[in-house]
Amino acid sequence: MSEIAVQTISLNKSFGNVRAVQDLNLTVHRGNILSVIGPSGCGKTTLLRLLAGFEQPDSGEIMLQDRLVAGRGTYLAPEQRGVGMVFQDYALFPHLTVLENVAFGLRNAARRQRELEVEEWLALVGLDGYARRYPHELSGGERQRVALARALAPRPVLVLMDEPFSNLDADRRVQMREEVQAILRKAGTTVIFVTHDQEEALFMGDRLAVFRQGRLEQIDCPDTVFQQPATRFVAEFLGQTDFLPGRVTPEGIQTEAGIVAQKVGLPAGEPVELAVRADDVDLNLPRYEGVAAEVVSRYFKGTYNVYRLRLPSGQVLHSLQPHTRIFLPGTEVKVSISPGHDLACYFQGKLLPVTSTRF
Amino acid sequence: MAEVQIVSAEQSASRAGRFSYRRPAFSRLLWVLALLPAGLVLLPVLYLLLRTFESGISGASLFLNLGTLQTLLRTAALSASVTFAAVVVAVPIAWLTVRTDLPGRKVWSVLAALPMVIPSYIAAYLMVAFWGPRGMFAQWLGQWAGIERLPSIYGFPGAFFILTLLCYPYILLGARAALQGMDPALEEAARSLGYSPLQVFLRVTLPQLRPAVAAGGLLAALYVLRDFGAVSIMRYDTFTRVVYVQYKSAFDRASASGLALILVALTLLLLAVESRTRTRARYHRSASGAARQPAVARLGKWRWPALIFTGAVVTFGLILPLGVLLFWLVRGVQAGEQLAPVWAAAQNSILASVLAAVFTMAAAFPIAFLSARNSSRLSSLLERVTYSGYALPGIVVALALVFISINYAFHLYQSLVLLIVAYMILFLPQAVGSVQASLLQVNGNLEESARSLGASPLAALRKITLPLVKPGLLAGMAMVFLTAMKELPATLILSPLGFKTLATGVWSAVSEAFFAQAAAPALLLIIFSAIPMAFLTFTEH
């Protein structure tokens, strides 16, 4: 792996009784994009503010490229850290033009040089010709890109982005997300990107960190986090997940919805829970094989349907189906679980290691 | 089919303008009711124009007169220097009370805003009663040090000092609001781009304050331009005083109206500048992010100079005047000063001010309603005409009404009616402003849905709009009432013979240096003026 850009060691920060960041050990490698996700109030914004230097940690250390910026009696002011920040509401200086905003952090260059550099950055974010405009003359997406250019221009060691797309319309958001990712890759910057939108988090990051109440629940590449959520919380937070209780048998895991052929390395009879997502559950007319269930409701999502199902015990499952397959609420159906991959399996609330042996 | 009809109805409504009142009778009535007071506002200026041009050559020569030029220079110099000094006083206090750990900053922020409730003639009276000949200070010096003569406080220094202390709160309030409303992310962004706290203050914070300070500064300049009380008591010949002297001593109509017109032109100029800065000020939070409290700067040992500065301003602006007032009040009571005349004057003041409040609001409502609900070119013209009342100093309105009544309606001359009319012209903008603000908060869709449920426009107004804007109406009336209580020049000139009010009571007592006699009515006036401030302060928290 490449050089470490950011490292926190047992970082702690409380506000009164609220422990916003608890014992955080986090490492981000140079040039990587880390998505940080969690429910509101989980401490993700506090983490950014600690890294930027707007908050002082109660204990622990922060290293930026081998330089200690906080901890062990050291505390570097924000302006001495070289950490760029893209704020949720962009925080463009309203009294300065786009050019002056982007040039704001380029303090040491000569005027001409500075303007040239700004032009380059504006070209990179696709805003050539906007240099003389004022922030209030720009659309939301344009402001976003100016904020990005402003943060990138001084070539910071790290760029922090605090829910940068939350002020955009839904359709612009998807487009901006792609554009911004491309720009960040081109600039080769290390980025920590905070969001509460799981789709955004899965898309943007090379790695994905899930926070809960100031603690890091899991950090890994997005696919792993999605497929093997380390805790029930992570599974619930990323994508619609139902927890299906079962017991270990020699043939696999016996659940109410049938046997899931999967090895877990536990003695038979142990109670476990399977994280079942909508795409793992199949649904058929009553004459087919499977376990009887009732369709409770249908969520029509356009290209697909999600059905909410109730098993005889009251256990709820969801099933993802093509938009052409329509079952009316109240109908009897048969369900079966056919994931085609190992389901995340929890024993006493903890994820069991994947044995990667399927029956 | 039904759906199609709904869509087309909405479309036609939006084409016609969002709020259109198409029922002719109601609409026509509203327009008549709105145009009448607007015409009233224009009357004084039209008359003055007429008078000045009638007098022809003598009128023209007035503009080139050396004396007029001097008055102009004096007025401009006073306005400019007071505005500058007020900014210098207000901005540091705003920053200290919002963004630092100044001990007792909440208390300071209230105290420092309070001098604005003191009417200028009372502030001037209190200053003369302290520093002036036969004032408190002079008496002490005479008693203890045997010093008989003090350097004169009259003229520019006195007027400058008083007006600065009365005007800086306007800038202070605006600057405080701007500092509180500023997005802390702006300063953080600047820090993350490598700037030290001081650099951030100079390059990001101060520029953000500029629009608020400019707006407050213009208010201060307008205040000085229109002020009659302080410059008169301080005997500094700005336009208002010269106009009054011309009228009083020479009864020279032509030159008084000419001078008054120049004054109106000056105020209009300032107002034009003000509205320009207001439309160009785009300095607002760009989005509604999480409203975080901005960081508080630690003063450290700078705490002491900061406290001394703020304390000195509050002492000279508030504590000393109030102390002087209490001193003369006590002394008056000891000397057997009669309270009966004060009580009679208070009744007169209240009578005139209640009438002013009721009639002004009645005149303001149709204008505000039309401009809030019907954005046509005519309604915005109407609104602008009303606001030009701001450009009319009390002395100008009073003068014009005197001349008009003498020429065309003598039985109105020196009647209460004329005084109320003057108040209406002067305070209409204020009333329209407050009604309009509350009307704009009431969604016009409410009226439209009442209409769609079968209510007539009048019924919608009575059952929906009026109950919803009632707080705004009452607040507007209270403001007019209190401003009318304090008003001096128009009251002085237009009051019926023997109709003494609190304001004219203070004035006449001060002009004869009966400081003790002025104390009781002055105290009453200050208490009345403080009511809206107290209301604002308590509703804010």
C-alpha cells in the first residue's frame, strides 16, 4: 500500500455528555477517497472538524503525512495544517468573485501566476469563463464546483467534504457525484467524504467507514462492507436488511424460510441470524415450491418492485422483483432464499467469519 | 375533465399575476383609499415647489446665496462626521459583544443600544443641563473651584457629540445582526486556506459587515439631516434650524420653502443611495446549513481596554444623561415644581398620538394591501410615494401645512386636525412598512382559498387577512403612537394655541433654561420611547 496520508490514534472528543468521537483509529492512504457514513449525530462532522483543526481533541493524536498536528501537547491551527475543506453550504465568500475565491488560498504566488493557476482549476472543474462572476450569480452545482476548486487549489495534503451534495436537487446530485469523483481522481488528492446517503457513500469511496455514536463500526472497501456488514447496525444502515433467525444444522442454516445452504463453523443447534436483503429473496406463485407467505404491500420503484412479505410467524422479509411481476397485496405466495452468495451471519450479534465453503 | 379545468384555471391565474382582485367595486374602493393618503404625502412638496418657483428670481438667487452654501456645508459636515464617528464607535462594540468573551457582553449589548430611545432634543437638553452655563457641572465648578466660565459646548462640538451618541446604535444593531447571521463556515474556510485569525477578520469578516454598516451609516446620516432638536438647542445652523429661524423670525415664506426644498433634495439623495446599497447587498447565508455558533475570541488582557471603551460609550450615551435627568427631577421636586402642567401635557400628547396612530394606520392599510397583493407598476409607484415621506423632515411638512392652511383653509390653521395630518404624512411610511411585513407573511393562497370557498373579497379580508395581520397592525400603531409622542418640530409649529404636549413642554422649558421644569416631561418621554425597545429585547430572548 502507498504512503499514509491521515492517521488518527485513539482520538476522543466529547461535547458535554455527548461523546462525539470515541477511541478512533483511522488510516487513510495517499490518493484514496474515504467515504464516511452514519446517521446524523454519529460524530462524522466532528471528525472532519478535528482533522481540519476547528476542534481540539480531548485526547489522542492526529498525523497528517507523518506530521503530528494534534496530540502530545501539539495543536496546529487550521491555517497551518494544509487541509482543504468543502463545506455543506459551500461557504463561498459572497464579496469575492469566483476568481478571487479560488485564488484566496494561493497566497504566495505572484498575481499573474495565481490567475493562471485559477484558470487551470476552473477548467478542471468545468467552469472556464466564470472567473468574474459572483457566488450569488451561480447555480447550486456551479457553487459546489467553485468550492471544490477553492479547496483543491492550494494543493492540500487532505481534502475534507462535509455532505457536499446535500444541497443539490436529486437529479443534479447523481451527476455532480460522478463529476466530482472524476475531478478528485484527476487531482490525485486524498479525500475524506462525509455523507448520510448510502448510495453516495458506496459510489464515492475507495474505502467506506461506518460510524455509530462516535465509534467506527466498520471500515473496508465498499463491496465488503455491503456484503459482509461487521455488525447488525451496519447491515441495517446499508440497504434494506431483514434479520432472519435460524439454527445451525449439518445441511446449512435452518430458517422459517427454508434451509440456507451455508457453512458457518458452529456446532449444530446454535442460534444465528442471517442478514437477508431484498435481492436474496425469491417469490413465486403458490403452486411452486417454497414456504408460504403473504404479500403485505408493494413498493413500485419504476424499474423494479419491492414486496413486503409476512411469514406465518409474523417475520417480515422483502423481495426485489422485476417491474413486470405484479402480486397484489393479500395474495398467498411462496418464498425461497436463493442468494447465490454467502449471507452475512451473526452469532450473538457478531459477524461470523466467512468460511467461503458452500454446500 | 375536471383535472384539465383545474390546471387551466391555475395557469390563467398565474398569467394574471398571483394575487389579482378582479371584482371591480372592491378593487376600485381600495385604490381610492390608497391614492388619497399618497396624494396627501405629495402635497407639501408640491406646494413648496410651487411657492419657490412663484417667487422667481428671489427664489433662484437663494440657491446661489453664500449663506445657503454655508448651511449646506455645515449640514454635510455634521452628517459626515457624525456618521464616521458612529461607525468607529459601533463596529468595535458590535464585535466585542457578539464575538468575544467580553465580561457581561449580554448586558453591554442591551445597554449600548439604549441611547437610541432618547429623543435628540432631550439628549441636547441633558447635555446643556450638565455642561452648559448654569448646568450641573458649571455649578459644581463654581462652588468648588471658583471657575466661572467654561469652554462653550454650543455649536459643532456639542451637536456632533450628541448626535454621534444617538446615532451609533443604528449601526450597532445592524452590525450585530450581521455578525450573528454570518455563516461561521466562511471564516473556517478562510482558516483552512491558510489565513491567521487576524487576516480572516480583515479579509472576510469586515467585508461581510460592510452592507450592514453602510445601511446603518445611512440611517445615521438621515437622522442628522432631519434632526431639529439637537442642532437647535446646540445652536448649530444646519438646514432644519435655519428653516425654523427663517419661518419664526422673518416669516419669510419664499426662502423658508426654498431651503426646505434643498433639505428634501438632500434626504432624497441619501435615500436613493440607501436603496441602491440595499438592492446590491447580496450578503446572506447562501444556504440553510446547520446554524452553528461562531467561535468566540478570547480577549485576554485586552479585556480591560475593551471594557473601558464600551463602558465609556455607555456612560456618555446613557448613564450620564439619565443621571442628569434624575438630578434635575429631584431638584425640581425639592423646589416645588408643579406636576399638574406635566399631567395636562401628557394627556394632550396621548390624545394627539392616539389619533395619529389610528388615522395613520387606516391610511396605511390599503396601500400596504395593494402593494403586497397586487404587484402592478401603479401599486409599486404608490408604495414609493408613501416611502418618500421618509424624505420629509418634520419641519418641512409643518411649514408647508402652515402655508397651505393660511392660504386655502384658514379654519384649519392651528387646529388639531392639521397636526394629525402632519403626523400622518410623517409616519405613513413606518405604518405601511409594518403592515406590509405582516401581510407578506400571510400567504396569499389563504385569501384565494377563502375566495374559492365562496367568500367575497371583503369577507376574505375581514375573516382571514385581518385577524392574521392584527399583531402587525397593532405593532405598527404602537410605533406610530410612540414616534408621535416624541415628535418635536411639527408639534411645535402646528399645535393649536395653548395645546402643550410633553415634547413642546421640554422644548420651551429648555429654551428658557428651566432645567428642572423640563425633567419630568423628558423622563416620561424617555420611558415611552423605551417601551418598543424593551419589547424587542424581551421578544428576542
